[in-house]
Amino acid sequence: MKLPKRFNLKVVVYSLIALGFIALTFLVSPWFIIGAVAFMILNQIEIMGKKQKE
């Protein structure tokens, strides 16, 4: 599998924040899943917007 030469920093940051919220969901409170879902939606919008521009 070949990785792209350029990567979107915003997508990487959103993914890491969403993973942090998922970890907090299991460790602290189930309410943190709302933040994880929000960042996953933002991430999906960013990825789909990137594909439409190309």
C-alpha cells in the first residue's frame, strides 16, 4: 500500500482528538462520546471536501 506524499494535517489532528474523546468515554464518562462523534463528522466533512476539490 502506497501512502500519499502529502497529508492533511487537519484530518490527522481531528482523528487524534476523536481518539482522545473515545478513550475518555471508556475511562471517565459516556458523555464524551458526543465530542468524539462531533470530531468524526468534522473529519468526514474535511475528507469529502478534499475529494470534491480534486
